[in-house]
Amino acid sequence: MENGEGGGGRDMMRRPFLSPEKADVDAAEEEGEFCRRVWEETKKLWQIVGPSIISRVASYTMNVVTQAFAGHLGEVELAAISIANTVIVGFNFGLLLGMASALETLCGQAFGAKRYNMLGVYMQRSWIVLFVCCFLLLPLYVFATPLLRLLGLPDDVARLSGQTALWMIPLHFSFAFQFPLQRFLQSQLKTQVIAWVSFLGLVVNALTSWLFVSVLGWGIVGACLSLDISWWVLVFGLYSYAACGGCPLTWTGFSTEAFSGLWDFLKLSAAAGVMLCLENWYYRILILMTGHLKNATLAVDALSVCMSINGWEMMIPMAFFAATGVRVANELGAGNGRGAKFATKVSVGQSTVIGLVICLVVMFLRDKVALIFTSSPEVLSEVDTLSYLLGVTILLNSVQPVLSGVAVGSGWQKKVAYVNLGCYYLVGVPLGALMGWVFNLGVMGMWGGMIFGGTFVQTVILAIMTMRCDWDREAAKAVERVNLLSTHDKKDLLH
């Protein structure tokens, strides 16, 4: 009997009775702890998201300002600078931006692991790789005129676009330095300086566009020079901050270590470049395909309006893309897999809520959203019809870039490049062509096919990859990667 009573007492000690009041208190404490964690993560996330939105909107607006000044020169000049900027520069922009995103993995994980000296070395490697890549891409600028003629552009537009592209070569080389500098600073959460420098670049762009085009009368050459100067202002502004005491732990000057390990760095950069390029080119292909539909002018005008609205709105999810990549990389580099998982959940949740709100606004104002760009009744009517697809695209794009940010922060660029290739170009483009041309559903069918066949399928696959991820294993791999690269660099330096 005593043994039984003693056993029961021990059981009671092992499983203490909780009164309903005590259970409520514990539940409230757990809820309070969860809310505190969400708030702390939100502050870290928006420390990157807020300035990233400002900097991306400022950079996007520089192109709009320059095109607006060029538009007053004439229709051919407007078409020339738009095509040179969208097709020639846009192609290279996507590739170089993607290649620079390799730094979000390496710098982010190194910073999380407190290997601060490696961040400057990684940035210098990225400068070298991207600068060489810029030289390899120069033929696209030099032979832009015959290339654009092959794409079916009128001779006068192709010729002037080719001349415009040549004047944008300095802009092209600025990407090799600006993109790595941005990611170098982002990985350290020094994003406010990026926003301030981007705003300065926008001011310089507006002033030089007015001076060169309206006052000095340099025409389209003046518009190109304005863009060149503005983007190099970003380079010198960011570098001045990093080199003049803004990053004492991570920038210690130029190092010969930057020339070691270039092949491995190139492979990761190439995978990242392909990953983002395949996304960047996808909707450009949609516009090219729409140009071959019946009543193509109306279809292209309406689709261009929708893509312009989508482009402005995309600055928000792209800021979440950058922030998620940094937060995941920082936590994995610190060996904190649970922290990376929690950062992913918070980022996906907040970006989705914002995307849903904007989607509902677009749906509610679907008959008015195009008034910013046109007063044509035909275009307004067509945009009204396409607004449903625009809303769905905005909603999907509030999730997909965040999941891509998780991939960048984790170093999955190569895997996601294959996913993008399959979803976009083996499923999305053929389905869009089938719906648009074979089933005669026009731009609605083409865009719908490419959204559901490409973007939706890609989002589902990335979501499955993220949910099935073993975060502790990813953290161990990140720590091992940082240690391996640091050891490798030390050995190269000794030899």
C-alpha cells in the first residue's frame, strides 16, 4: 500500500497537476513569447525591406525619368531608348544582378558566422567575375542594331536603338561594381545607406536629364549620359561609405585573396545568374509573343500597362527577396537552423498579406488603374479585362520571390535554376502559346497559361522544397561552407 502510494506520488511529481488558471497563464506566456519573437524578427526583416523598397523604387524611377525626357524628343527617340534599356540593358541587367546574388549566400553566411574579414574578399571576387562578364557581353551592345533588326524592329528604330546602346556601355560596367556593393552592405544590415545613395542618384538623374536634354539640347545622347552618370554615382557613393570607415570589420582594403577560389565562385555566380535570368526574361518573352497576336497593337499596349503596374508593385516582393536571403543566410551561417525557418515563415506571411491587399485594390479599381498611363477607351477596356490576371500575378509574386530569397540564402541556386527552366520554358511558355494561338484566347489565354503553367507551378515546387527542408542540416552545411572557404583562402595565402 505504501509502495502504491509512493508510486502515485512520484507520478504526480513527474506530471504535476495544472489548474485551468495556471494553464491559461502558461498559454498566455507562450503566446506572448511568440509575439515577441515575431516582433523581433519583423524589426530585423524591415530593417532591410524598408530601405530596399526605397532604393529599388529610386533606381526604377531613374529609367522612367530618362524615358520621359526622351519622349519629348520624338516617338522614334522614345522607342529607341525604351528598347535599348529594356532589351539590351535589361538582358545584361538580369544576368549580372543574378550573378551578384551569390554574395547574398556567401556574405550573409560569413557575417552570421562572424567571419567578417571574408565579406570584403567575397565582394572583390564578385567584382572580378562580373567585370570580366561585362566584357564578354559587350558584343550585345556593339551589334545591337543588326540584332534588333533580326527581331523585326523597323530600320530607323533599330539603328537609333543601336546607337543608344553604345552610349549605355558605361552604365553596363557600373553593374559589375554596384550590385556586389549592395549585397555586401545588405548582408551586414547596412541598408539605410543604400536607400540614401539611391535617392541621391535619382536627384542627380533628374538634374542631369534636364540639363543635358532640355537646356544643352544633346538629345538622346544627353539622356544616355544622364543614366551613365547617375548609376556611377551609386557606385562611388556606396564604395565611399564602405571604404571610408562605414564597414571597419568587413572592409580592410584590397587583398590578393580575391584572386583565389575564383572558379568555385564563378560556378555559384553563374548558377545564381541563370536562376534570376530565367525569371527576368519570362515576362519579356510574353510581350514578344503578344506582338504576334491579331490586333497586336492593342494587346501590347494593354499588356505593357499591366506590366508597368506589376513592375512598380514588384519592388515590394523583390525587397522581401533581398531581406529573406540575408536573414536566412545570417541565421544559417550562425548555425541557427530554427532561426532561419522562423525568419522564412515571418517573411512569407508578411509579404503574402501585403500582396493580398494590393491584389484586392487592383481588383476593386480595375477600370481605373490604367488611367495613369493612357486615356484610350480601347486600352482601358482591355486593361479592365486583364486586371483579374494582374491581380493573380501580384498575389503569386508576393510569395514566389520570398521563396527564391530562401533559396539564395541557403545556396540552392543551382537547384532552383533547373526548377525555373522546367516551369517557365518547358511548361509555361508552351502552355501560353497553346492558349493564345491554338485556342484563340488572345493575350488573356497567353498570359493566363504562362501564369498558371509557369509561375504557379514554380511557386508550388519552391514551397514544397522549403517545407521539406531540414534546417539543422542546412545550418551545418552553411557553417561547413564558411569554414572550408576560410581554410582554403588561408592555405592559398600561405602558398
